[in-house]
Amino acid sequence: MIEEKIIHGEKGDLSAIIQRPSIDYRGPIVVLMHGFMANKKLEPLKSIAKELNNRGIASLRFDFDGHGKSQGRFQDMTVLTELEDARDVIGYIHSLDWVEGIALLGHSQGGVVAGMIAGELKDEIKALVQLAPAAVMTDDALKGQLMWRHYDPANPPETLNVFFHRVGREYIKVNQTLPIYERSSLYKGPVLLVHGKKDKIVPYSYSEKYHQVYSNSEIHLFEKENHFLSKHRKEIVALAIDFINVHLGI
């Protein structure tokens, strides 16, 4: 059963898809968060939502503000606005009387947001999965680089064009002081980290650092995998869902 929903957020309406095994389903839900310049219908989230459904688990995937079908301008997006979006989505989930437990899964920048929200909500989140989490964003912003584009980090441009997307100055300034590991480490629940050793966008050392700061995590590194997890996708999807299954008690 697939339902398209509009969730009212602080920055505008968010477009979401809820996928659950049946109309009378009662149980946990996994919130799926996409990465920078992506959307809810792209991989790996699409495959994960499908397999969750096949395994009898509900999911909700949504477009962050300025992405996909959600309202807002991309150039106004920052990780802080995405944290607000995530809070709004989880607030909406609390209004669903059939939901019994929440897990989070995020890819790339969505992995950073998922980790920080888990650290904020703590025991409310039953399990956390981070796929190639882009914690490199702070170091990149301090160096003055974003996806192979370069700028003066002390005086970021008003906008920066990156692959036909216009990134705003505030995005860069926020990234320079973002407490990614400090906030995420407050989450004491189970965490699965997955990263490719051939990731040219986010080095796998950033997942290794997450593994060091968490008190209850496991890490899986794939030798020839890229940032988009396309070479071992079936294996990675199964790994993530098996982890969620165990920790949601399904």
C-alpha cells in the first residue's frame, strides 16, 4: 500500500510517500532521508522502501525542503532547515495511530541529519542506519570546497553553482560550525554504519569516526563500493533491513 502525503513543515509543505504492507498494518516505521541534491524517489531509498515493504515493515520517505516535490528554494536549504524538516516529519508520524516504534535511515547528507536527529530524540528512536554519511561537509566548508567547486572559506559567495543547483552562502556557513559528531554521539541506541572504500565524495574515514564516537555501533566497509552504493546494493539493502528487523523486534 503506497500513499502520497503532504506534511506541513516550518519551511513549507513536504512531499512524502508512506509505504506499508497493508491498510490494517500496525507496527514500526522507518523514516528514510535522502542526500544532497537527491529526492525520495531515487536510489538507494527506493530499493530500501520496496524491500522493507516486502519484509512487512512500513516506511516513510520524503523530500527535504527545496528538493523533489517539496516547497522551498534549494539555495535556502541548510542542514539546519533539514533538521527542522525531520522534526516536522517525526511530529506527523506521532499523529498516526498505527505506528509502534520509529527507526531512522539516511544516505549521505540525509545520514548526517538522521544521526543528529537521533542524538536529539535519543530513546524515541529504536535504531539508526547511516549509509555513507557525509560528515565531510564541515571539513570541506572550512577548506572552501563543495563537490569539486572551490571558494574562499572566509568569505563564501552569495551562491555557488554545483551541478545545475544553486547553493546559498548560509548552507556553507552552517556547515563550517555544524556539531555533527557531538550531536550524533548523544544517541545511545543501536547504529549501523555502511560505507564504500572507493567513495570519492565522502571518504570512509568519516564513518570510522562515527563508529568511534557512538557507544553502540557496528560498521561495514565495502572494498569496491562508491558513494551511491550501486555495486553491492542488494547486499547493503539486506544488511540494513536485517539490522532494523533485529532492533525493532520484528
